[in-house]
Amino acid sequence: MTTSRYFSWAFAAGLLASALVASSGYAMNNAAQDEKEQDGAVKDIPNKPPVASLNAQQLGKGYTMILTGDNDEVAMWRWKGNRQNVSLAGPLTVGSLTSVAFEPQGNTVAVGSSSGSVQAYNGANWQSLYTKTPHKQAVSQIAFQPEGTLAASAGDDNTIKLWDIKTGEVRATLEHKAAVQSLAFHPQDSDVLTSVSADGVVRMWDLEDLNSAGVSREFSGKPQEHANSMAMDLKGKSIVVASQDGKLRYWKTMGMGKKPSAIVEAHTGPINTLAFSAQGILASGGDDAVVKLWDGKQPDKVIVQLKAHTQPIRSVVFDPKATLA
């Protein structure tokens, strides 16, 4: 995966919003072309090695923690007016970093690597908690259960591993027929996990009993509709899949899964990342170096288009404190 030397804190012009964006190159400001194509105010946060992944978490005292991951190190930025960079004591011991995630309360930070390992750290003092290797190939994403004791990791080995947050011990294994690209816990039901594999198959898993965890619902795209990422809206009613062909495919979680409820021509190349805001706005970023914000109620309506990068967008995350209007 090509990665970046900077990530930008991009404020969408005309909106009370902000998003974190990691790209394969430097953030740049370009003149706005029209009301739907804005650069906004972009602040670059330098990270000396390339950025491979990022995440954000709102904590107490009015600040947000921003977590950036590069090839072999994680850095934390505490954002409250002035930025402060706090790095981990040492680099990853095995493999290159591929994903980073916060536990909802910010107590635990998990780091996934290309070797299939997961390392956990104390979110307050960066003390190493444990290192496990649940996957045989790279970890593509990590997600924490909103209310509970589990975390889930997606792997290129076609599996999802469910593991205990405190110990790292694997509690259950779920399987796809292709590399698992993305996953997310249901925002309203922490016993439901949604995942998408590279072959475009979306699965919803019932985790109420880990001894019998299985697929409760499946949505199948066509084999050529290679999936790169997935996001679920905060009400848990819609799943959006980002595809290699530049299209967004919307699935209703209560549907039968035979056809997407909407297919949107979104980018001119592969779409790499998706994120929903608390207000239901969808952000997408792709190889065309563009970030688009979409109306959550009208899938094909672009609210604003951000062009602050010159290289592919690899990751986008909404500021947890942001309000969009």
C-alpha cells in the first residue's frame, strides 16, 4: 500500500465540519472551483515517516486524540488548539503497521501489522499490554465493540478474529471466502458485526453466543465488484461498500441482499476509504485524490468536494467533536 508523509485536518468550507484525511502525498491548497468544490482550511500535521493509517477519539477536557500510524511507528496527537506529538517508545517488532484503532473510552490502543500481529497499548501511558498474532497474513482493520469486552480484526487470510480486549486471547474465528477488507460493529447492537471481503460479499454476524456465532444476513455483489472498504451509518440501517470501480453500493440492512438499494458513480478511480459522521454525512476518498461528502438521505447528492491532496486518499475519519450543518 502506498502511504503518505502527512495527514491533513481538513475543514469543509461552508460546513461546520472537519475530517481527518491521510493521502499518499502532501496536502495542498487549490483554488475552489464552485460551491460544491472546496478546499477549505487545511492544516498539515507532519509525520516524518509515511502515514499508513489514522484514527481519532474524543476524550475529556475538550480535546481529541488523533492516532497516526506509519511503516513502523505510532504517534498520538492531542488536539486542543496547539498540537502535541507523543510517540510510542519503540517501533513495531514484527511487520509493518497496517491499522490503528481506539477502544471507545480511549483506554486501549490496538495496532495491526502486515505480519498478522496485533499489539495493544495503554491509551494513557503507552505501556505495552500484549502482542498476539491472530492472523496468518496482514491485518486490514481493527474494531472495538462499543459496549463489551471484545475487539475484532480483519485479515488478508480470509478470517475475522474476535479477541478479548484485556488479554488478546482469541475467542472466536469467522470466515469469508476472500480477504476481509473492512469491518464494523453495529452502532445500536454490539452483538452484531458487519464485514466485507474483497469479492464484494457483505456479511452481518450474530455474536450473542460466540460458541455458535454465524452469519445472520448476507449481501452479495458480483465477483468483479472488488470491495475496498465499508461503512455503516450510525443508525445501523444502511451499509455502504467502496469499490475498485469507483462506485458506492448501498445495502439496506433489513433487505434480502440480492441487489444494492443504490449504486452511485462516485470517483474516477478506486475508492479506498469511507466514514460516516454523527449526522449521517458520508465521506469517501479515492485514488483520484478527492474527498467527497455525501448527503446521507440522498445517496447520489454531493454536498462538497475537497481537493487538498495530489495523491490517492488512503484514510478519512470525522472529528468526533465536529457538527455538520
